[in-house]
Amino acid sequence: MTWDVALILGIDGLANGAVYLLAGLGLVLIFSVTRVVFVPFGDIAAFAALTLAAFETGRLPPTMGMVMVLAALACATEVATLVRQGEHRQIGKALLTWGGLPLLPCALAWLASRPGVGAGVHMAMSVLLVVPIAPLLGRVVFQPIADASVLVLLIVSLALHFLLSGLGLLFFGPEGSRTQALVNGSMPLGDGFSVSAQVILMVGAAVVLSGLFFLVFERTTMGKSLRATAVNRVGARLVGIRPARTALMAYGCASLLAGLIGVLIAPVTTMYYDSGFIIGLKAFVAAIIGGLVSYPMTAVGALSVGVVESFASFWSGALKDVIVFSLLIPVLMLRSFMARHIEEEEEEIDQ
């Protein structure tokens, strides 16, 4: 391997790591607030990419039908809950919240599908159209079992991924799609070597969005509410913060990140209805490196996963995923050695 090849692989790894960085931030955000390992995160990113491809071919994006189905389920769930609690006056507000608001992006997407609309509008609508998916899934699936154990929530999340894959096959079909490049051109780095503008856009978007993510958490009321819920759910409830509302905000922010990821990767890889699963798994590896709580360590883990994947694909394309997922073994072993064994300490005290 020459230095030129290593440089190319390193830049490609940074581009992949930028995608895993955004996905890992979304996973950590949802887990820290709700204790849910949100496996369908990658599916939402894939749906955003397929939505953009549908816009480019002049078709109505099938994502509209999926959002309508999920909105109907959320409305039915919320109305049933209000009826059971005897709060009939809140039904109108519930229908507006869980039915009207999610359908607003569908109406805008219908307008954006007309001829003559620019590519920038299509990209914005592709992101906006998938934003309601995670909050709707959270209301229908996870809110009723919010107090369940982490293991139960993980099993439900995994089952939800397979359900979304089936819905993706139903709405989008088995064909893959790839969109046009968001930006063209390249930036020379000397000695005949250059970096494509698409890679620069991916890395730059990850840096900017990570910075905005930090500012939101540090400077806004919403961010402080999310942090408070992540630190202590009971304490947050005592000071007037509703965990259900912060969970909804976490799902919404994560869904927004997933939509942006889908738009960024749509031009560089062919996306299928089930392509998001592998993205979510590699982002999960990055989140595990961060302990599912540390955003900086998740960023380090994401970049590490991207670089390792790039070099592994050079050495053995068939084994690159095996090499990437093998990173979990030393990380989990190290965390096991460093973790406090509370049960053993309690047994020693009892003796």
C-alpha cells in the first residue's frame, strides 16, 4: 500500500465516518432520553434517500403513504388512551397533533412533486417528509411501554426494524435508486490528487450539524430539557419536564438527522428499502464506543469505524463488515474490566 492509496482510503473513511457520526449522535440522543436503542434509525435514512430519488423521477414519493398510515395509527392510539382516561375534550387536540401536523409535510411534498420545482426544494422536502416517522413510531410503539426494561425495548426496536423493512418493500418496491450528485467538482490537494466536492459536503455537513447539535443542547431550553431528562428522568419530572414530551423532541431531532443522512448518501451509493440496517448497525458500533452516553466519544468512534471500514474494504471487501463489527469485542471487554461490579460489591458487604 502506497501513501497515495492510504490517503485516498483515509479521506473515504472520513466521509463514511461523517455519516456514522450523525447517525451515532441520533442513536445516543434517543437512548439517553428514552433508553431505546432505536434500530430503525437507518431505515428512516434509507427512506429519505428513496424519497429524493422519487422526486427526481417525477413521481409522488411513497413515503407519503407510509406517513399517513403511521399518523392514522398514532391518532387511534392517542384517542383510545384519552377515552380510557376520560379526557374526551382533548381528542380534538390529539387529532390535530398526531393527524394534522404529520400530514402537513405530505401536502407540501405533493406540491413539490410538480414539474419545474428545483432540486433544493426536493432535498428539503425529502428531509421534512421523514421527520414525522420517528415521533409517530415513538407514540405508537414505545410510549405505551416506556417503563419496560432496556432489553424489552431493544427487542421491540429490532422487531420494529423488520416491520419497517416490510413496509419499505411494500411502498418503495425492491428496486434500488441512486440520485444525482448534490454538488459537482473537486478540490485539488497537490501532486495530481483531489477530493470530490461530494465528500467535502458530507464531512462539512457533519461538522456543522455537530456544532449546531452542541449549541442546541447548551444554549436552548429544549436542549436543557433533553439533557435533564437524560440525566435523571424522575428529577426532570419533579421540576415540570414531561418525559413523554422530551422523548417526542428526541425522536424528532433523530429523525431529522436520519433524513439529512439519507440525502447526503443518496448520490454516493445505491439505496434499497433495507439498506439502512447496515448503516444503523455501524452507527451502533460507534455509539457503543461512546458508551451510548458520550457524544464526543461517539464522534471518535464514528470516525474510527469509518476509517477502519475503508481500509478493511481495501484488504478484503468480503470481510470488511466482519472487521468493523469485531471492534465491538475489545471495546466491550475494556468496558467490562473498567465497570464497577455492583452485585459483587453488594455480596461482599452482606458477608
